Amino acid sequence: MKRALLLVALVGTAHAAPITPPAGWTLDPSLAPPPAATRFGGAVTKVSVYAYRAPAPGAVLYVNRAEAEVAAAERDRLATTELEEPRNALRRQGANAKAEEDAQRFDAATNQLVATVTWRDATVGVIDSTRLVIAGDATKLVAVTGQCVLAADAPADAIKTCQAALATLDTEIPAATRVPMAIAAASEPPPKPRPDVLDDGGKMSLPAIRVEPTTPEPDRRPVYVGGGLVVFAAIFWWNRKRREKFEREHPREVPDRIPRATAKKKRDEDADDLHAAAAGPASGAQDDGEAK
């Protein structure tokens, strides 16, 4: 099936309207809405749109005719999709739109599908009556929609004549060439979302959480301690070597035969002598005075 879409809007005298409008109603091309962007599942479509205005304000009759070539195997499905449009329009109006009539059927006498939907929205003061007929032959489908948009306070005769005109919708397919059609079974609607309800959580089921085991890091503390001991040992060894070198380069003036304690005492006495010499004679005279 081709997916390109060809729309031809025919308003006014280019094509005879597929309806007998109420007497005295005027064809007004300025009120005609633009054709729908897609019809019959995106098949190549010819669309004609019309709009009629009542003599008194508050009532408008919209009519559109859509024609498309479709495969026989897709005929019932596409016709059913088109048949749902008046019902979908009611849903789009929201909760304030109250349905007064909503019906779909196959009319065996005329060999066509028929949908009728009427709703009223008191919040905006609008009444909408829509009738849709669909017929087909061996190669094509034709859908004709008539829609009466009425003000709640529109004259009663305007409402009555507009709704009566909907019965004259004509697909213009000869009755002898029409093929029987059926309303395709609706697909199962998606499940309604369940409202959130607070409970004790006893019925909650959570999937198992898999925790990957982690590979433990090697303990490097013994290495750090051992390295520290090696560094300290190296420092002590280096200090000892420096001390031995210093003693070799600066031997003490103490004979080797003098014991170590005596040598230390000797070094202390030498240090005292050096301090006394640095103090000078004044310090020595002061010491003598204190002695006297």
C-alpha cells in the first residue's frame, strides 16, 4: 500500500456535495475546515470538504467525503478504523462532553457501515451530531461524514433540519457494485494503570541483587616496615662510618695505654683549660679575689 498522501480539497461547485443540505442553508467555503492529513491508514486519498451555514446564527453543517483505493484484504480493517473517528472525536472532547447517542452497525439494506454519535457539552454550550457512512467496491472505499455543530440555544427547527439532513449522506458508489463489509474486531485495549496504593509492602517482590566479590588488595604494611628498618640501618651504618673516618682524621692526644675513662677525664680537663684561656686575665683575677 502506498504511504504517500495526496489530498485534493474540492469546495463549492467543483464536485456536487454528497448530501442534501437543509432548505435555506448557505454553502460557505470560508467555514470549510482543511482536509485531514491522513485517512484510511495513509492511503492515497481524495478529500472534498463543504460547510453550510444556517439562516439564523448558532448552527453549521460540515460535510467531507474521502475516497481511497485499498486492497481487499485491508478493506474491513481500514473501514473500521475510519468508522471509529466520530467516537474518537467524542473522547477528545474530555469528560464534560456527555454522549447522548453512540452506535455503529452494518446496514445490510444499503451495504454500508454506519456510525452515529451525538454529544452535548453544557460547559461550552455546544451540541454535536455526527453521522458517518462508509461503502466500498472491489477497488476503493468511500467515507462520507456529516457533522452538525449546534449552539445549545440554537432554534429548534435548525437543530431538527440539520439532523434530518444527515440521513441523506451518499457515498455515490452504485448499489450494484458495493461489496459487503464487516466491522473488524477491536484489538484488546491496553490494561488500565492501577492507582498507587499505600500498603505494608508485604507483597513486594524485589529481584535478587548480585554483588560481585571484590579482590582484596595485598597488605603492603610489612613491606613498609621492613623498608623503614633498612633505611634506619643504613643511616646508622653511614653515621658510624662517618664517625670512624672523623676519628681517623683527627686522632686524640691520649696514649692508647690510658683507659677510656681516664681519656675522657683528660679530654674534660683539656676543655676546661681552653675555656679558662678564652676568658683571659680578668677572669683569672676575679677568681683570685673570690678565693681571698
